[in-house]
Amino acid sequence: MGQILDFLSKKKDDFNGNTDDLDKLIKKIEAFVHAPTTGKHTERMLPFAQNTELVAFVNRHLKAYFIGCQELEKDEYGQRDYDIIWFWYLVALLMYSDKVEHTIVFVLERLKATNNCNLSILRRIFHLCANTVYEKQLMEIEAYFYDSSRETTIYRWLNTLGVTPPVAYNWEFLFQLEAKSDTETYPLANNLSLTVKGFEPEGNGESFEIRLSDGEGHVRGRWNDFSNEDHFRFKDYKIQLKTVPTVVNLIELITELEEIYQFNFERNFGFSHFSRGFKKKENIQKWLLEK
């Protein structure tokens, strides 16, 4: 049993309702293998949210558990240890309450104060539960992301190109550029592709990913906001680049790869996908073709 479920089980004496209801909740949540990512996932908590004694119990003890976890030592990723699955299902349960629960307000304020990357999970659950009772808190977390995201690489790049991303939550785009060459003359061009993905900045500030790969798995390169690797791999060899790749210097990366391999990338998208609501997205294609 996970930490939070074990924690709640030990508090049964403080539960004012039928303990069978608490046991059912714990058994239900214990079966989940990842944090909620869709509305169907959070809706699993709806029947339990109708039980006022369960809501009050979770509200009291989830806050105490969260405070206790904040006092733990940070792990290798800079985060403190807690149940990253069941904790968020209990948050979803409180999100379905017919009134604002103080634990949700407390967790929101604490995560904001520490710029915690788990704000993105909390934000997602706000949207998935879509309970108008929490409209004020939803506006608060949206304002936080709006302010912080404008400093990220992806927003600065899109702004330079005159591209406006959607206002809607959780947008993304992806496009792929493919090598253009006679593969018999230049066998290294076989299925060589450069994939660029941009997305609404996550809680840790990550906002883009660039991947270089081929059909054989020989070429491997991956970069994002936090990369410091100025190279990629060809089989067991490290191929040095002049700079660390980002979306901002994407043209420089393409040009350098073309010089290394002695062939060109097709500047028209081989494949592309944009979330609905992008304005002037064609400017990205124009920018690639003009350079």
C-alpha cells in the first residue's frame, strides 16, 4: 500500500462515517497505476465526493500528509517524496466537493510559493474536474502559468516569428523535417529526420523538444530547455556541434547537420500537427524556407 493510503488507514479512528466507505475508497485508489490524465480518470472519484464524511476526512488528513512530505529531504530530481499517483486522486476527490476545501487552497499556495513543477498536475486536475466552485482558484493558477510561461524559450521564439499560440489549456505543436538525398549515394540520409515539438510550458519550465533520429536507430540526439549537450550520437561516436540546439537556433542546427552529412533537409514539413487555435502558424514554415 502506498504512503498516503497507509497514512489514511491509520487514521480510521478519526473517521466519523462508515469505515466500509473508507475501505472502498482506499481499495479503489490502490488499483490505479498513474495520476489522473483524463476526465474519465478523475470521475472515478465522483461517487466518493458525494460522501460528506469522506470528503471531510480526506480534507483534514491530506493536508497533514502534504505538510509532512514537504519536510522530507529532496530526492535526486529536487522534489520531495510523496505518492505521485494516489495523492492526486484524493486531490481530484476534493475538487468535486460542493464547496472550496481548504486543503486545495493550501496545496495551490504552497506549490506556487516554491515554483513546484507539480503545479502542472494540479492545473490539469482543475481542468479535468471542471467544478465551478473552484473558479477563483482556477483563474489564479491560470494567471500564474500565463505570467511564468512568457519567459520560456518557446514563447519567446513564437513571438519572434509572429505566431500566437492558443489561449486554451495544454496546447502543442509538432513538425518533422526529413533528409532530402539519394540514399544510395548518401546512405546516412536513410530516414534521417529532425522532429521539433513545442508545447505549453510545463511546471518545470520545459517548453520544447528537438529529436534527431534515423530509421536504423544509429543516430540519436535529443534536446530541450534544460539540455547542455552540444553533440549527438552516431552509433558509438559522439558528433560535436557548435552550439547546444534550441528552437531559437534551429536554422543553425539544420545548416550544421547539412554540412556534417553533405546533404540537405527538406524545409517543407514532412509531417505537422498544431492544436486548434494557433494564429499565423504558417510563419514557422515561411521562416524555415526563407533561411
